[in-house]
Amino acid sequence: MTAAVRPAAAGPAVVLHSRDTEAAAAFYAALLGWRFTPPTAADPARFRHGGRTVATVLPLPARDAAPAWTPAFPCRDLPAAARRVLTAGGTLRPGPPRPPRPTWAATDPTGAGFALQGGTPAPGAPGGPYWTELFSLDPAAAKAFYRAALGWRDEDIPFEGGRYTVVAPAHCGIRQLHPREAAAGIGSHWLPYLEVEDVDRSTDQACRLGATLLAAARESPGFGRSARLGDPEGAVFALVSGRRAG
């Protein structure tokens, strides 16, 4: 992460695709204090914190899919956005039409999963998603796709001897997947940063609850201190203590 990135109070919503929602609910409640709301006929399952929804919880979109966190990008015209995703080279798996915010699983041409969510952007909630970034095997192809499919604007800024892409209006970033991770078989993926007060303490707690530490906590000036983990099902996320933009 780069010092030029200062998350705002709102970013994309996030979706946890889980094969065991009860176990996921227990893990994130213990780690983050999130409250789990079971699904109803009108709405999918949700995590709530401070009176606001911080994440949606959905079953795996396919039998062979792995548990994962994905961002959910709001679309005022969901069918039109779906057509643009397909035209730009993505794939789409329509979900159950749950009003008022139906959510469809999608994949970009570099292999990263995300979701389209009907409706307008909801305000971000402290204690929930803080920042979201795409680790891509082909950042140039990813940027071209999201420009065409979702109308994003992007700006490249210097970062650790390379480039980092900041995206608007989605309030997220795009960066090159490290060659070492690509060689290990890790593909393009979105990573949500979940906000906590103390990254080191919360990382230790997450590991005691069954998470796997993937990258130890490190400081990024201007952004905050973050660590990367896999939850007990293997869904990858990051914890961060940082400063939101005013």
C-alpha cells in the first residue's frame, strides 16, 4: 500500500462467499464484533456493526468455488452493467433476485471475482471495510476491463519503485500480483482491508480463532498498519489500523 492512498468514509461493499455461514458468523463476531443477520425471503444474510451493514454473506456461487471475499460494486441499472461485463470479456453468474439489492457474482478477464449489486452506493461504516484492492496478473487488462464495464477512472501513482493504480469512483486500488505468488499458483484476486483498532492484537486473536497468517503486520506511512490472513475456510482478507480521509 502507498502513502498516497487515504481511504474515504465509503468504498465498495464486500461479500463473503462461504460454505459454512454459521462458522463464518462465529469467527467474524469473535474477531470484529460483527453481528450476523440470517437470510430472509427478502434479503441475504448480512454482517452488521454499529447499526449498519458492513458485509453481505452468500453461499458459494458454484459447487467447485472456494470461499472468498469479493467487493460488490453498486449498479443503478444491473442488467445494463451485466451486459457491459460480458461485452468487456468478463463472466457472470446471476444470483437470486433478492430485492432491494440483488447481487450477482462475476469474474474479470484476469480471473478475479467480484460482484455486481443493484442499487446506489451505501455509506461506509467504521469497523467494516476500509480499503479494497485488486492483485492482478495483468493490471493493464484489468484496468481496461473495469473502465469499459463499470466506467471507472484510474490514476497511476509511484509506489515502491513501481506503479499503483487508484480508482474512482469505487475508492479502491489495482496493483501487480507479486511474481512469487503467481509462481505459487495464486491468481488474480480482490483483497478487502477490514478496520480494527490494533492490528497486532487482532491478528493474534484471529490466529487463535483458526485463521492463517499469510503476511505479517507491516506499516505503510499515510495508510496504516496491516496484516493479511486467511479465515478458517480460507477466504483471504486483511486487517488494518489506519486513518480515513476527512
